[in-house]
Amino acid sequence: MTRVCRACDEPIKDEDGVIVAHELGNSGPGWDIWAHRDHADDVELIDPVVLRIMCRIWAAQAAAQ
Ligand SMILES: [Zn+2]
């Protein structure tokens, strides 16, 4: 499955992508909204809860390097 950036509509490689929101489906679990890490700030629907989670992940990655 190819992820597409919500901000620029370009495909996203795994290491460049962040989840900016989660949309609920009418049936099933719904789907995640992705954006390039550099473009996450441009996505208006960014979810503060998701952002907080991603910031925690980034901090953990930075600490591990
Ligand atoms: Zn993008």
C-alpha cells in the first residue's frame, strides 16, 4: 500500500512519513492520514493527540541515536 502525503500528494517512504490524523471508517477500523515529516506542519487537520504521540516517538529516536 502506497502512502500519499496529505500536504503535497507525493508518495511517502516509510522513514519520511508521519501520521497526522486518523479517520474513522463507516465500517472497519478506518485509516491513518500520512504526511511527510517536513510537511506535517502544513496539514491543517493535524490531530493534537497524534502530534503529541509523534513528538514522543521523535524524542525517543533522537535519544537512541
Ligand atoms: Zn509532502
